[in-house]
Amino acid sequence: MLFALVLALTGCLSGFLAGLLGVGGGIIVVPMLYLLFPALGVAEEIRMHLAVGTSLATVIPNAVTSARSHYAKGSLDFELLRKLGPPIIVGVIGGSIFGGRSSGQTLIVIFATLALLVAFYMAFRRDNWVIRRDLTRSFLLRTPIGLFIGWFSVLMGIGGGTLSVPTMNLFNIEMRRAVGTGAAIGILIGIPGLLGFIVTGWGNPLLPPFSLGYCSLIGVAMIIPSSMLMVRKGVLVAHSIDQSLLRKIFACFLLTTSAKMFLSAFGS
């Protein structure tokens, strides 16, 4: 019962963050699942893989709900999504294959390092830190950016907002528009990413019962209902608070999560 309650609370927090920050909730789900899976007897060798794959499954409904809510408020940029979508999907496919064959330690370090870098960027970013003011016009620029977002987001088990939101900020896309578009990017990452982790984990003898490849159906069943209840709450808050405060909230969550994952990877 305690395990189920913690997963439900994790779902509430991930859903709220999905709406608030456009991050799909995976930035919270992955470390929580990684810490909780030993209660289900999950082997250390696949614990991070299972956390990432399960997180990607929970990202999809959150991303759909969040994207629809942001679209209703006019903060979803379809032109930007159309241009970034193809390289993001290619990156997701490559990242899924790489992630399925990597060690759990590798996935933990990637997760913690990128979360830490993004946290510092979001905390100390200034409005005049702009590389270019139109990301959609340059194919040579947006293609590697899309590949990077897709590849590393799927390795982290996140919906893409953690990487795409600060990237869009860097190209002078204001925060609410970046959050709304980042939520939609979560759909492009979640679906092919989940399929990739199901395929790469299929038949692994270390998997616990009720697993579909590297996806725990128990985790999905506990997290998704509670997270769906909280997505719209997060969207409402996102459209009612100052954007600089929104960036600081984002940074604090990422910094805390990064520290916990580094401790998990290297702590005694």
C-alpha cells in the first residue's frame, strides 16, 4: 500500500510539472522509480532501463493533455513543431537503440549530468543570451538541435521539455510558448521512445512480472491516473505566474534531481 501511495503521489507531482513546465513529468518519474524499484525486486542491472522505459510510457498521456491545454491558451507553436519534429524523431530512434544496449550506470550519469547543466542554465540565464532570433529558418541549425533533443531526452526518459524549453529560450522563444511547444514535443519523444525500450528489453530474463520490455505495467497503472488529474492544474499555474519565477522553479527541480541521481550512481 505504501509503494502504491508513493507512486500515486509521484504521478501527481509529475502531472503538475508536465503542465507547469512542459517537461512531461519524466524528470521526476525516472529518479523516483529508480529508488522505488528495489521494493519490487528489480535487478540493479536493469533498474535504470526499466525506470526510463516506464517513464516514457507515463510521459505520453501527460504530454497529450498538457499540449492540448497549452494549445487552447495559444502557446503551442505548430510551425516550430513541424520543423523540429523529423530530426527529433530520428534522434529518439537512435537514442532508444543506444540506451537499450548501455549500462545502467551510463544512463544514470547521462541523466544527472544533463539535468545539472540545464538547471544552471535556467537559474542563471539572462534575457540577452540569444544565439539567433528565428530557429525555423535554418535547416543546418535546427537539424542537430532536434537530433540532440530527441537522442538525449529518450535516454533520460523525459518528454523533451527539459532540453527543448531552455533551447527554445536560447533562440528567443518566450517561456510560455516554449513550454507549450515542449509539451507537444513530448508526444514525438514518448511514443517511439517507449516502443524502442519495449523492443530492446523484450525477453530479458531479469525483468520483473508484469513488464513489457523495459516498461513496468505496475508503475504505469499507478502513475498515469494521478498524473492526468494534475496536468491542467499545472497549466493554469504556468499562465498565472511570472516567467522568471517559472525558470527558477524549473532550475530548482532539476538541480535537486541531478544531485539525487549522482548520489545514486557514486554514493557508497
